[in-house]
Amino acid sequence: MTGAQEWQGRVGQNWAAEWERTDRSFAALTPHLLRAIEAEPGIRLVDIGCGAGELSLALASARADATVTGIDISEDLIKAARERAAGLANLTLEVADAAAWHSESGPVDLLVSRHGVMFFDNPPEAFAHFSRIAAPGARLVFSCFRAAAENMWAAEIARLLPPAKPSAPAAFAPGPFAFADPDHVRQCLKGWRDIRFEPLDFAYVVGSGTNPVIDALSFFSRIGPAAAAIRTLPDQARAAFERGLLELVQSRHVGGRVCFPAAAWLVTATADNA
């Protein structure tokens, strides 16, 4: 489970430090998301959970007549985004909880996100808020992971870990796979209609450069479930996990890159607030 506290702390710090490699990991997905956004009208855009800003920067560059606001709860990620955004006068980057953020320039025409919407403690209330601040008939476009079993980087790392203690799942527990089930997402998108899901499969790149295997191991040591395991497992279990992770990464090294099959939803909806 990855919630607000983690993003405001260690997780946000690591993602800010690793923005080049996290952007690389989504490089095969982002163009699909941008094409979907390009098909939507609007001059007031909001990027929910903008992270280090790749999507916000691309939108502000492509839509000179639009104002783009990127929102993230992590000060470290917004700092990284601002450093990348020099010269883009139509882009504002704010440290805020998107679920409580209000526009000062009028209703929002288009709300977007690249994998930034799965971490709200109360997603139905968050999306109801987005509908309230949106213009009538405003559009929502975001990407999110499908099930962990369809994302081999997560499924194969999970198999290397000791069995987790069973616990009763929370109704709306935040996390990278919180929006995997379309029925659950429909429950979360309170205030939105015409909800559609398009499956997207892409290569999740975790290693490249002169030594892709070492690069991938370094990336996994900072980002995702492997990082948590390396940080928290007892010495003997951690050593076994790291041996297994090395073998896994080596097995995925092909053509100068370490890649895993990944699976996402591209979700679109219309504000039900006319």
C-alpha cells in the first residue's frame, strides 16, 4: 500500500531523484496517453499527481493557448518538475492534495494523469471533488496499471518474496494496482459518466545504457516493491532475494535493455455535472 505519507516522504524523494529512469520506464506508454489527451478540447488543464512533470511539460509545450496546472503532494517531485519547466509560462506546478485543490482561474476543462490517481485514501470523494471543480461536460483522461499478474515486473518480483501475512483488504486501499479492476474504478469515479477502458500493453524498461543489468538492479533498489524488500527484509532473506532479483534481471536482458511486459488501462470519462 502506498499512500500520501509515503509520497510525501521516502517514496516521493526516490521518485524525484530517479525521474529520468521512471520516465524511461513509462516511455512506451506515454505517447498513447498523449494521443488520447490531444483528441480532447480544453484550455484549462490539470495534471493530477503530476510527479516530476513529464506529462505536464508535454501538454504545456503542445498547447500554447492553454494553461496547465500540475499538482502533486510531494514537495520533492514538484521541485524536480519546476527545474525541468523553466521557460514554460503557461505551466504552473503546485504542491497540494489534488483531492482538495481548487482552481483560481475558473472551472477545469480537462483533467489528466499518468498513473497518479490510484493513491487517494478516499477515491470516490476525490473524483466527486474533481467533478465539482470541472466545467460542465469536462473530460477526464488517465492511465493506471491493470492487475499485478499482468505486469511481469511486479508478478515476478512478488514470487521472489516471502509469503505475505494475509490481511483483510481495505475497500479503497491506495497503491499502484488499486485501479486494476474496472468495476472498482467505476465505483471510484463518483461524479463521472461515459466511463471507458482501453487496454494498453507496453514494455516497462528498467535497464539500459552500458550495463543494463546493473542499471536495472540500481533502479529496482530505489523504486517499487524490490526497494521495499531490500530495505526491510532480514539479512538472510534479503541476500536470497537479491540473488533471485539478479537472476530475474539477467533473464530479461535482451538487445541492450532490461524490459518487462506491462499492462495498463487508458480510462476516459465525462463530468456528470451539467
